[in-house]
Amino acid sequence: MIWLRKIRIHLVLVALSATALAGCVGGQQAAQQDPEAATGRVAKEQATGNNYMVAAATEMATDAGVEVLAKGGTAVDAAIAVQAMLTLTEPQSSGIGGGAFILYWDNENKQLYTIDAREKAPLAAGGDLFLKANGEPESWIDAVVGGRSVGVPGVLAGLNMAHERWGNQRWSELFQATITAADEGFEVSPRLARLLELEINPGLTKLSPAKEYFYPNGKPLQAGTWKKNPELAATLRSISADGIKPFYEGELATDMVTAVQNSAIAPGLLAEEDLASYSAKLRDPVCAPYRNYEVCGMGPPSSGGLTLLQTLGILESFDLAELGVNSEEALHYFTQASRLAFADRNRYIADTDFVEVPMAAMLHPDYLAERAAMISAEDMGFARAGELLEGRLTTSSPELPNTTHVAIVDAKGNAVSMTSSIEMGFGSSVMVNGYLLNNQLTDFSRVPEINGNQVANRVEPGKRPRSSMAPTMIFDAEGNLRHALGSPGGTRIINYVTQTVIGLIDWELGMQQAIDLPKITNVNGGTAVEKVAGSSELAADLKARGHDVQVRDLNSGLHGITLLPDGNLIGGADPRREGRAKGDQKDESND
């Protein structure tokens, strides 16, 4: 079992420590490939806990969650405190202006719940939302900036739904740490400063009040700057005192609609009716066996759960454990399984409230075995979707890697695995009352039909756009929760999380070691190999198999927690970002 394989883990850790140091690429060079990877890679030790743990993307967010758990709060209570703090300290990635998918494990009743808090399209939006007057689609970057790309934010509604069912601390107390930090100031992180310096979002320097907040006196905020946000403090005071009603029906809702409809760039269609009618939704989780475990995730409109499970189901035909940790052959099979799964993703997955998704057929063992039989020693090239439904078109929409993941376990063994996002870095650049609004509507296909056939993931009134977010939980043969994890990373999220699951199950690594694994991705295109020591040799071997390979920085932001049979906890945070895992026990080395 994972927690007993100390010798093997130690050997792998030694190798990974070397690759972690080699993977610290110069900022400018990394930025040219991927701005999100520009702040390099810093080796991290695993965290341990006796009773509870939080893994989140900033230290202040982690501490806010741990403080709630120390007072006897539940995993849901802590998630609310964490998301509030991330709105302040990681504004480029998530916030109350965005949406989320939430997995909640009720340990007492041994029940898994999933909450869809994904944004919705305004009721006035249609398939022509991103079409020019001549019927051609807007370029993606032109579609992103401004009010037109803003969907109805859902994360507060989702967290409120969870709190009503599984919270035990007063709602009003869960925002206090962030209110204090917003009033008194927080230290701007190197990552936030670097992304502002690179101007990854072209709207941020053009739209007020975002440009004044992030670029005071025309200059980007500098790392180490002490930054206050009194507008966000006032917003959270209103929400903490009166719940989510002001946000969806009161003055905060009116302010949001005004900001979107009067955006200086691409005014949007968001209306007060859209906010007032929004509700988060309980959906059935998607689960499938893998080896001796059960792996569960979020169903549509997330494509993360299904695509991850399809990839794993295809890989059941290959003995990855025998092939070895991150071996070239194992990674080749992984990329081929991912190609096949993404082919089905791009054809079939969309919001099931609007379109049929053949989920049972996609996960049927016979179908997955047929797909696995298509894999050979050579790269298969572009994979085609299986014939599961007639009249479906293969389409894709870009998703940028500015998202966040939170993993939490409380003292009673309840757990949250939540992936939250405002989509592109700094979202739509529309800022109101101290927080940024999402640009999630660009996750729809900008083209509503092709050759007269309607696209499944087209814009429709009240529809949720497809997402790659993949919060995941893994259960042992007795039905006990063993791992909770997830990642940001745009469409590559699915590969990042799947490879980490393989590390945990097939290669029996600890959580931190599985997160540290040099990453490889293929979303049914070229193969991307993370730039670390040994990547050139791996790339050469894959090229010999016919892969179109790019060696580059990859920007996962994995966070995860392992629950050991004795009740203790092991946590990990991605060395590629600034996150931290922390429990009620001092962090210690794996050695």
C-alpha cells in the first residue's frame, strides 16, 4: 500500500528532488512559453496532520481554512473561508465573481455529493453571442475582454448550498479573516506580480477600476507590496451579514449588472433577472473502478470527470505498475489513452440540462477495451471519437490555465475537493466592488453550428459552458475515502489530475511525490513534455514513436490530501505554484 512503500518512495523522491531543481527555468524564457509557469518551481515537503488539513493556492488562504477547522468547523466551513481569501490573494485565478465544481464527502453517512456551481449564460444570450456582423466568429482574445464574456457567478451559491447542508459554523464568521486582510492589507506574491508585469490579460490595463487597482500610477503591483482592498472588505461584510441575497438580488447584484452592461469594452447581456434566478445544482457524481479503487469526479457540464475516467478505463488494459514510474512506455500509453478520451470529450460533452451525453456508453468496459485495442507502440495521431450518438460534431474551445484547486479534510473525516475559476487570468477584466468577474462564456463554442448542424457546446440562454475542471476523490475497496485532489491548468487539468491518480494508484507514490512527477500532456494534438532534467531524452524517445513533441514548462497547480487508514493525513502542494498544504501537525520531510 502507498503508506508502506517507504523505500521505493524515498528513491523516487531523491530523483524528483533533482528534477525539481533542474526545472527552475528563467522567468522570461518560461513566460514566452506559458506566463503561468513564469515564477519557476520550488521543491515542497509533504504536510502531515492528525485530524484535519487544508491544501490551497496561497498561504493566507490555507491558514484561513486551518483556523476554521481548529475551531471545530467542517470542511465546507473551511472551504468558504479559503475561497474568500483566494478572492483577495489570488485574484488572477478565482473569486466570488466566478464559479466552481464542489465534491463533498459525508464521512458519517459514507455519501459523496457533487455541486455544480458553474456560471450560466444570461437569458438574453444566444448562439450569435460571439459572432461578428458578417457571421464570422470573434477571435478568442477579442471575445474574452469585457462584459460580453461574463456568465452568472456561481461559487457563492454553491458554497451557500453546501453550508446549509454541512456547515456548523456561523456564515458570518467565515469571512472575517479576509475582511481583516482586505482592510489591513496583504503582501502581493511574486506570482501575482509577475503575471501583472507580463500583462497576460490585455483588458486589465484598459478597464477601470481594474487598471487602477492592479496598475497604480500606471505601474504593475510589485512583489512584496502591501495591498489593501477596502471595496472587497465592504462587499464581504454585506455577504457575511446578509448571506448571498445582496449578491444575487440586492445592491451588489445591481452594481454587477451595471458594470457588465456598461463595460467600456464589449458591453454584456447580464441582467438582474439572471442573478436572481441563478441556483447551484446537486448532480450525481461520475464514478468508475480503476485497479482496486473507485475514482469519482464531477459530471457534465464538467468534462473533467468523464474524460479522466475514460483515460483510466482505457489504461486498465496496460500494466503501468510493471512499466515503472513515469517510464517512457507508460507515458506513451497515457498520451494515447488521453487522445481517445479527448476525442469523445470534444464531440459529446456539454451541459446535460440541454443536450444528451452518452455517459454510460462512454464508460462501458467493453467500449473502453475496444478503444484500448487501438493503441499500439506508435503514436496514433489525431484520434477520432467513437460512434456513440448520431449527428454530433467534434468541437473545442480554449480554456486558459488560471484556476485554483482546494482540498480539505476536517476532524470527522468529511472532505471537500473544489476546483474554482474565473477562467482566463484576471477573467474578463471587469472589476466591481473589489473583485473580478469571470469570462467563462468563452468556454462555449463561439460557433453555434457547422454546415447546418448545431454544436452541443453552443451558447444558449441559461446554459452552463463545458469545463475541464476535474475535482477528484478516490475510494478504497471498502468504500473509504483515500485521496482528494485536483488542479488548475485549462484543458490540461484533466491530464495533470489523471497522471497524479496513476502516480497514487499504479506507482504507489505519496501525495507530494505524485504531484511532483514531471508532467506530460496530450489533449489529442501534440505531446507536451515538462522541461526538467531528462526531458530531452524522453522527448527523443517519444519522437521515435511518431509523437509531435514540445518540451516546455507546464503549469499544473495540484493540491491533494491522502487519508491514511489510521486517521492521519498527508498533504501535497504543487512546486510549480505558491500553494501550501497544512494540517494540525508540523510539516516534516518524507525522508
